[in-house]
Amino acid sequence: MDAMQITEYAQALYRTHGDRAEIEAAQKVRESEERGNATQARDWRAIQAAIRSHRGALQS
């Protein structure tokens, strides 16, 4: 997943789940790891980081 896709997913997740978006992304990381899908887990970690960054920008 490229940076643009990560940003789009993060924004969509934040619009849908608000403050719970980061928690939702963390859950997707765990689910991906449990299924042994390292690539998908890496993508969800990047999405989680983008959400965290977005939330930080909103709080500044």
C-alpha cells in the first residue's frame, strides 16, 4: 500500500469511527498478525500511525 492509500484509509477510518479509529486500526493489526499476514499487518500499522498523526494535528 502506498502513502496516498494509507492516508486515504486513515482519513476514511477517522471519519467513520472518530476517536475510536486508532483502536480499530490496532485491532486490524492484531487480526492480520493472527492470520499470519505480515504485509497486511504492516499496512494497518502505517494506517494507525497516520491516524495518530492526524489526531495530533487536530489537537494542536
